[in-house]
Amino acid sequence: MAAPLTLLLIVAVTIRAALFRSSLAELIAERVEVVSPITAWKRVVEGLALLDLGVSPYSGDVFHETPLIIYMFHFLVDYAEITFMTFVFGALCVCICFFFIYLSLMPFQFRKQKFALEADRYPMDSLELIRSPKEMYYVPLKVAMFYLLNPFTILSCVAKSTCGLNNAVLALFFLSTIKGNVLLSAIFLCLATYQSIYPITLCAPAMLYFMQRQYIPVNFRRVSFWWFIVQYLFMYLGSLFVLICLSFFLLGSWDYLPSVYGFILSVPDLTPNIGLFWYFFAEMFEHFRLFFLCVFQINVFFYTIPLSIKLKEHPVFLIFMQLAVISIFKSYPTVGDVALYLAFLPVWSHLHRFLRNIFLVSCVLLACSALFPVLWHLWIYAGSANSNFYYAITLLFNVAQILLVSDYFYAFLRREHHLTNGLYLKRKDGSEATLILK
Amino acid sequence: MAAHRCSCWSWLLILFSLSVFVVADIHETTPVNDHHGGVDHNAQTAEQTADQPAVEERRWEATEVKEAATVDAAADIQGTSAPETVVPSSVPQPKDDFQEELVIRPLHSGDIYASFQFRTLWDTDFMRENKVSHYRLFPKSLGQVISKFSVRELHISFTQGYWRTMQWGQPFIPSPPGAELWVWFQDSVTDVDATWKELTNVLSGIFCASLNFIDSTNTVQPSASFKPLGLGNVTDHSFLRYATLPREIVCTENLTPWKKLLPCGSKAGLAVLLKSEKLFHSSFHSQAVHIRSVCQDWQCKTTSWELRQTLNSVFDLHNSGQTKREWSLFKMFSRTLTEACPLASSSKLYIDITDNPQGEQFELSPATSLLSQAVVLGDRRTFSVYDLTQETTFGTVRSLNLLIRWKSNEGEMLRPLLHAERYVAGYGLQTGEIHTLMYNNHPYRSFPVLLLDSVPWYLRLYIHTLSVTSKGKDNKPSYIHYEPSKDRVKPHLLEMLIQLPPNSVTEVTVQFERALLKWTEYPPDPNHGFYVGSSVISSLVPSTVAMHTNSTRERPLFSSFFPCKEESSYFVRIYTEPLLVNLPTPDFSMPYNVICLTCTVVAVGYGSLYNLLTRSFQIEEPNPGLAKRIANVIRRMRGVPPL
């Protein structure tokens, strides 16, 4: 497996390097689908320029990265050339994929143990649903391919979007979680939260995973359950506190809080992107604005509770669901966020037999990705279309993403049902049964 | 006929009763008030009388002259010895003085530039404890504004059209297209922003302009470009506010209140020429009010407030539909001059004849022997002077209709040493680039300029893309003051000190991104575009002749506006074109559709997850068909067991 992986890495880096050297790089860096006001490299450079001018980067409304990021790049730019930066971005992509590989291996080892313990409880025909190690052999490679060769990732990397950094931090969080390192997991989760608020919802799957691993029952009446939650939250909130104070001492003021988190939550920048917020709030009636803002933001966080209850046995799938929900409903999504949860798809290759409309959804996603630049050109440059055209495509893209995620969720639940009830279900009268949701 | 006589009688009656009332009033007030108050009532009487309609005009003029004479006599008396009847007051008498002046400069293109200046000087103190309540020449509305808002200096201008520096040379008083307002407040003001807000609203009422649209999104605090022009060496620019409204349309409703501030209104003096139907039929029109405090003597022991009202306009030769290159006061203003304003201490008409020393370019009639030389804008210029206070100026016809007739079309204009232009580059509605070009036409001297740019927040400037090049080389600004914008709160402010090499073009470029706004933030014609105010370029340009540094010396008004600190250079402020930038627009017709559609997508997400979360998988049991169910109902009624 080492050989194909090396080949894959070489191909991935070559594509990025070639694109970066070409004139396309500048074009890609301007694309609204690839960079958002938060993650655009142009704005990071602007922040650095402001810092050099002796102006606080947060006194204006162009720079919205966190203080740690700007001081990190300030340091890097001072001591290395800009070309080096591209390698940083490239390397980040690579390490993300390594973590995915590791990640894809872990849950199944765990599942196998469980199955071995409880094998007698499963019906015999559901053995068909259990993946053999041979099938799983190529899953890590597929994950790496899905991430490294995904055009979304390539674009986001060539545009030097700091979304790649956020994805790297999240990947480190998965890795440390799955390796069972509670402290590191809390620290990386806190870093991800610090970068963009939304990963806070990943607290729940992380805690569920650790509890499953340490055989702590998820029971509200148990002290050990609460004790673990307190421990984890203490580590998480403690490191968050340290980070926020560190930023304060670096910057000398609290200006960054409204400029970074206020900006994410109150959505003042209506630059078009692939999400649902921009056109909705551009067309919103002023007196309903706050109400809908609250509804839309709560919508992102709200799914955590029911999903954690339903998927408390399957924290890795819960992570996937949470990532998908965040990337669909967050305020400034980019294709880099989409690429992160798409990389999980090969891990769920055993669900493919239960997917209902994967063909339609993938066609819609592909068509939308092609139509984004076309309609953008018609609206902004040719002037022959208007904003509704681009908006329609974002709507369709999001519907397709929602259908994709719910389809995987359906398939996962259905497989779980078959695992316990047998694959070939029969009606009372002996005829072949159809499963429905009731 | 009888009715007519009757009405005449009634008017006489009204007049008589009014005069009785006024006389009674004077008798009543004289012992209480000081002498000056009485004089003022006389002046008021004149005005009241003048306001009475249907009084014969000639008679009104006579009355006016008589009253004015009274005023002058009173002032004279006051100057020499106080009459016995006057109770000596503890407060020193405020001295005020009014001057008016019109400069006409024939331009080489055949156009003509007319610049009016009216100056009122008053050595009073608006800031002292007991408020100034007595006004004579100084307009009360502005005096109250100064004392209420603790204004140190106020400059407001309304301009229609763009001053073409390359064709017309430098204007005496520069102004950007649209409305411009900049104010220095006194140190005593605690909440400058609130005072500024209130002041703009008050000025909006006084000048009938949309100055109330000045808010924090178009107000900046320049750090170097706008120093006080009057007294006081203030360095703390937190007391300065500067705003422009490039979209402001200037019209008659702004001119009328401006004229009302003049002591003679538009009834006498040079102001009779200010007829809006002609003034606004020009290619450039600019009216301004400048209030500042100035020194009275060269030692600056006493200070006084100066109110300068200026009006500049350029009349277009071809626009006015005439075939001959010939201008007269009547052609320009559809009025002629018959008298000076009686309240004015000096009233003069200057014609710039520098390019026409022997009369080969154009011919002036009536000719005047009075010549005057003045150093203005770094150049020694010669003017023919008509003193309107002299009876002889008006000749036998008692009216002055100055005529300028061109003889030849030749002649080169002196190229201005500094000029600038600006444009937006790029295509599409996503990004763009602002280019500012500054020309130094001096053959061997380089000089520094201060460039000020105030860009609205919806054009997001990227300061790291700023580049300044002259003669193909990078020209690093020695001073940059940049304040980034805040969305919907404050604009970008960029100030730079750039050295312009001799005989060169310096190009300043900066990239920007166009923001998509909320649909309610667009003006009613969103695809017309958004205006970006002019860049302001302030500079000390090397002068060819020695400038006069003594600001208190008696000089023509047009050459004494900008104070001069050194002899070798003179101050110039030029404004570039305002920009018109298009922004991407949402579809204004479908807020409901967008709200419905987006909410539907969110509901699809919520619904499908809700479905999967709350339900569980079950085996579908076959549902009996409709026919079978009906059959079963009938069978049950019949008492037969169901199928």
C-alpha cells in the first residue's frame, strides 16, 4: 500500500504545484466559492499589511482571522519567502490525508471486537453486511484520494484559503480522539473552535467516543458519566480560556472578539458564497433580520442534541453528520468545508447498497459545481443574468448536500436495523417485506 | 380708477401708521439701549419698508440710501465722539466691516470665469459668557450656529460641475463637486460626534441641502490635509470633521438662503447679478461659506470673525448659444450694475488683463484707467479695477455693463503646475482599481503633496495593493495615515505624503472589492452607481514670484483666502473627479420569494433529519384497498363477517 500512496502524494503535490505556478492561481484565489471573507488569503495579507502600518487589523472590516493566525503568519512571512507558504499549505493537505487514513482504520477494529463479543446475538444472514478486512484494505487509500484529488480541496489549496488550516486542526482532533488521547483531543477541538465557532458541536461525539472506549455507560444517573463530562469540559474550556487570553495579550485588546466571532454570528458581509445566508440576509426585511439570524444560527447547533441521542453508539458517524451539518448551514461556507466531510464517504462504502438516490445527488452536485462559475460570470461580468441565477444554484447545491447527508444517514440506520433483524426480512404471511419508517 | 386711487390711499395710510409705530418704538428703546441699537432699528425700518410690496421702486431706493447714510453718519459719530444722549456701555462696541468683490477672468477657450467674494469682518467673541445677541452685518443664523456648537472654523461649499484645471487654470477657491463640509470645533466641545451630527442637521436647514445625510459613514478626521485656515495652531485633529456628499445637486433652493446671508441680500451691490436662471445655466457653479477667525493687525493682538461668502461660476461660450466671442455683464447675469451695496466699505470689480497688456487679445469697454497688481496663486497678475463706490464708474447712464470683446483666438494659457485626475479601472462587478494621476508640470522643482482619499465602506480597499509610481519607479510615500473602514459605520481614510519629481506623472493605484449590500441600502436607482467623493490634493507649490506673508495687509479678497507662511511657495488645494462605481445588486423584486425558497431548503434539511431521527424502521404490512374497506363496511352493516 505504500507504493500507491506515495504515487498519490506525488500526483497530488504535482497538480497543486502546477496550478500554483500557472496563471489560474490568481483567478482561483478570487473565486467566491473557494474563499470566504474569513478564509481569503488576500485578507490575511491585508491584515499583515495593516499590522505593518501600525494599525490594528481588527479596526477595519477586512480582516477576520484570529490573532494567533495573523501572528503566526507574521512570523512566517518575516523569516521565509512567500513560496514557502505554499509548501506549508501543501504539506497541511498531506498531513490531513494521513490522519484520515489512520482514522478510517480505527472504527472498524473497534467494531470487530464488539462483533466478536456479541456474534451470537446477530442473525446469520447479516454477516453479509460485515466488511471483511480485504474489503477494508483499500479504504484508507480511497480516503486519501477522496481528499487529495478532490477538485474542491485542490482549488482551496491553490487559493491558499486558510480553510485548509482549519481542516488540518480538525483532522488532528479526529486523530487524537481516535487514538484515545483525551487531553490532545480537547486541545485540538478548542483550537478548531477558536478558529471558527461551529466545531464546538463536535464536543458531543468526542465525549461519546471516549466513553465508549473507556466503557463508561452513557447514563445520566451514573457519577462516572458526569465525572468524565466535567473532566473533558474542564480541559476543553481551560484551553479555550488560555487561547483567548493569549490572543488578548498578543493583541492588547478585545477587539478581535466582535471582529471574528461577531462577524461569524451576525453575518454583516453579504459577499456571495455557496451557502444559504448571503442572499437570504441581503433580501431580508430589516425588522425580521435579528429573528432569522437567531433561527439560522441555532439551526446549526441544534442538531447536535437529537443526533447525539440517536447515534450515541456510533460517535464516528456522528462526527461525519456534524461536519456535514456545519458545512451546509454555516454562515460563510466554502468548498474546502464540503471537501472535509466528502473525504469520509469512502469510510461508509459498506452503506452503498442502502443508498437510494446517490446517482441523482452526485449528478446534481457535479452540475452545480460546473454551473457556479458560469452563472457567476453571467451575473458579474457579462451582465446578462442577475443575482437570482447564482442564488438558484446555491439553493440546488445545498439541497443536493442535504439529500446526500440524509441519504447516508438513512442507509446507516437501515444497516443497523438489518444487523439486528437480519438482512432478508419476511412479512407475517411469509412474503418478502419492505421496510418503511414509521 | 376710483378703486385704484382708493388702494393708493390705503397704502399711504399703512405706511404712515408704520412709520408712527417705528418712531414710537425708537423713542421707547433709545434710553434703554445704547446708541447702536437705535441705529440698528433704523436699518430694520429700512428693511421693513423695503419689504412692503407695491411701493414704488425708485422711492424705496431713495429711502434706502437715506437710511444707509444715517447708518454711516452714526458710525462716523461713534468713531469720533459719543453723543451726549448715548449712555456709555461697559461692553466695547463691536466693529464690523463688509467688502464685496467680483473678479472676472476671460479664459482662453472663450469661456469666462466670474468669482464673487463677500467678506464680513466682525471683532466680537462668540464664545464669551453672555451670548452675542446683537447683529448688524453678520448673519444672525450663522452667528448662533457658531456660538451654539462652539465652532472654531466652518467651511461649506456646494458645487455643480467639475472644475477643469487644465483648461481653466487654478480657481481662487477650490471646491469638489457636490457638497463639502469641514468644521474645526473648539477644544471645549466634549462630544464632537454628537455636536457634528447636530450641526450638519442645522446647516441642512439653513442651506436647504441634504447635509443631514452626513453621518459616520461619510465623515472622516483627516490628520494632515485640512489644517485650520484661520487663527490657531491646532494639531489635535480629533476636533476636525470632514465630509463630502458627491451626489448633492446644487440648485436655486441652495442659492436663495445663501443670498439671504448677505447684508444687502440680492437687492443692491454685486449681489444683484446673482440670478439663478443664468447662474445655473453655466458649466460650473460653486457657492461657499467660510467662517474663521483672523488677525486684525500684524501683531495679532485682536482677532475678529471673518465670514467669507464666495460664488464661482464659469460661463460656457457655446452653451449660451452666441456666435461672437463677446461677453458682457448683461449676457452673463442678465443684469447690469447700478450701485455698490451701501453697507459695503469697499465694492470692486476686477478684470484679469494679465494676458492682455496692450489690449491685443480682447477689448474692455468702458475702459478704466485704474490698474492693480496682485500676487495670486504664485503668479503676479494685473487687473483692471472698477470701484463701484465711485459715482464716475457708472458713467452718465448710471449703469455699468462691462463688455469684453475678443480680437484674436490665439494665446497660450500658463499650464498649472499641479493637476490631477482619477478613474476606476477593471471590469465586472467583483473587483476594481482606483487610479489617481498627479502631474507635476514644474520643469525643475519637485514638491510634496498630501493626498487624501475617503472611500465609502462598500468599496473594500486592500491597502497592501497600494502602489505609488512616478517615472516608472516606485515612489514610497514618506507618510501614510490609513484608517480601514467598518461596515456600515465608517469609511476608509487614506492620507499620504508623496514627493512629486519635477516634470512627471505620479500614479497611485489601489485595488478594491465591491460589496453586495442589503436590498434596503441601495438608492432608488441602484444601477446608476455609487459616488465616491473626490480625492483632495493639498500642496505647497513653488512660486515664481515672492508671496506676501503678511496676512493683515490690505489686499484684494481673492488673493487673501489661503494664509501664506513663506514667500517661496503658495498653497494649492485641488480636487479630482468624483468616481461613479457600480455595485452588484440583488433582485429587488423578490424578497418574499427568497425568504420562502431559502426557508424551504432549511426546512428540507430539518424535515429529512427529523424524519430519520424520530421514526424507526418497521415492516410494511399490506393495507387493504379502498374497495375492500367499503365492502367490509357494507358487510358489517349486513351482519356478515368481513372479507
